[in-house]
Amino acid sequence: MAIEARPPPAQFGAKLRRALGGRSGWKGLVAQLLFVATLCWIGYAIVDNARDNLANQRIASGFGFMSQTAGFGVSQTLIPYSESDSYTRVFLVGLANTLMVSVIGIFFATLIGFLVALGRLSPNWLISRIAGGYVELIRNLPLLFQILFWYLAVLGALPGPRQSVTLFDSFFLSNRGIVVPRPVGEAGLDGFLVALLIAVIGAIVLPIYARRRLFQTGKPMIVWPWSLGLLIGLPLIAALIFGKPFGFEIPVLKGFNFAGGSRLAPEFVALTLALSTYTAAFIAEIVRAGILSVHKGQMEAGASLGLSRGATLRLVVIPQAMRVILPPLTNQYLNLTKNSSLAVAIGYPDLFSVFAGTTLSQTGQAIEVISITMGVYLLISLITSALMSLYSWRINRSMGA
């Protein structure tokens, strides 16, 4: 049986000093301990000071205030809410509004960013200069200025409801926002939704099957007619079998405002437009840099195979560029979500406005409210980063990296 040789005590002590104190040895360890002790003392001083201030103002700490009645209204809600609801409900309303504007903003920012990036790389001189001018103009203007521009100079300058811009007497655009018909479910809605879900799953699975078939047999498969047939045919058959799935409640002008339909508040529209266009300018540069990181020989190889410029970008260049694009793109998604807190400037009821603003002012529970708000934004950022990291891992795996 082999006996492991142990290092001499002097050598073991040297390794221990380097492990604990780095190159400085025991001096580095002492410095680290002093730094940690200083941080602990600062943290204790902050907590003690906060406890004394709360006691002097007779404010009870804890989260019991979340069950108290809020007593104020919220202009736009995705979930049912009334003034008699609790602060917990206010928190959920604000969170839902923040998530809605963030998800929609991310979608449009990504779409606009990719289009502008392709425009900047276009061989067409005019399109390239227009895209470049957009990037240089938008990303060098403060976001708050752009939010106020859309809210005051664009939407605020629209006519009132009586003189609103209308389309087919069903869609209305005015300084009160955008009013559209509201879908109302009917008897055949359940069957229609099931058929639509099956069609969407089929449309997602078909390209995966076609790609695997191409790699295994070399035989291409045209997918779009089948996907289109599923997305249109199955819901149509379900509507014929189960009946009409839904109808529309048409908005009608009554007095000085509209009755019926669904209204997109001008605050929501202005915030979404500003966040989307502002973030898209940065995404455009990220995408452009990612595409330029792929060797130009890839474009030439695609052209030699008879592929068009668009097909080469879609099938050859962009899949390789995604490995470069995704890390900074994730950062822009996080920035957009956090920048949505600027909604307080125009009165959009997001999480920061109704919870860290109105709720904090009414309850005085500053530590609890700020802690919850910080935790929510941190959790949203971590989830976004995790999803993008998972997607990046799948991209790298499919590319054999």
C-alpha cells in the first residue's frame, strides 16, 4: 500500500499563508479581516440608526402594512383592482404593468434593432445613411427627454376624442390614447383556443423536424405552407364545429370620452415607444458588430452556393453572429427593464410609481418598500439573465462550440 508523502511543516505553512492572505501572506489576511470588520461595523451602524429613526417617528417595522387598505386608484390595471384593495394588490398591479411594458418593449426593440443593423450594412447608400443617422441621433439623446417628447410633443398634440383620428369607425387615436375594439369570448372560445394551441405547437415542431431531416437525409422540406395551414386551418375548423369563438365590443364616443372597447393609455404608448426606439439604437450596433465579426468569406461562400444576400444572412451569418450578439444583448434587455422606472415622469403606474412612490408616501415604510422593490428588480434581472444564458448555451451547443 502506497503511503502519500506529506509536505514538511514549513512548506505547509507557506501554502496556508498564500491561500489565506495571497502574496502578502499573513499581512494580507489581517488586512482582509480588518476590511470585513469595518463592513460589519458600517452595516450595524446603519441598522441601528434606522431602528432609532423608526422608533422616534413611531413607525412599526415589518410587512404588516401590505394587508392594509390602499385607498387610492390606479389609472391602468391588467388585473381587477379597486381603492378598497390592499397594498399587496397595488404591488401586483404595478408589477404586472412593469412586466407588460418591459416584454413589449423588448420585443419591439429587438425587431427594430435588427432591422436598423441590417439597414446599416445594406449596400444601398440611402438606407445605410438613414439607419446610421437614426442610431447616432437616438442613442445620444437622454431617455427621459425621449419619453417626454413622445408623451407631450407627439401624443399630447393629438386632437381630443371628438376630433380623434378614426379608422373604420372602430379604431380611434386621440390625446386620450388608442381605443380599439375589445374581444369578448363566446361559446366556441374553448375549442378555438385548444385548436390554436395545437397549431402553434405544430408550427414550432415542424421546422425542428425539417432541420433534422435535412441533416440526416439531405432532403429539404418546405415548411411554411404546412405551418400556415395549421395556424389558419385548425382554428377555422374549430370555429365551424364549436361555433363563433369571440366577438368584438366596438368603442363608441359618449360625451367627452369613449365607452366600450379597450384603451391603451397615452402614458403606456409613450413609454413603450421611447423604450423601444432608444434601446433599439444600441441593439442595432450590437447586431452590426456581431455580423461584422463573422468572416466575410461566409457571405462569399453563401453566394457561391446560389443563396441570396438575405438567405445567407439568415442561414449562415446571423446564426454564427449570435454567439457574439447575445451577451451584450442581454445587458440591453436588463437596461430596458430597469429604465421602465422612468415611467414615474409621465404618470404611468408601474411598480416604481405606485409602490415605491405612492405606497411609500402613504405608509412611511421606506425600508420595507425599497427592499421589496430592489428584490423584484433583482429577481427580474436574474431570470432574464438565466433565460438568455440558456438560449446562448443552446446556440453554442448547436454550433458545436
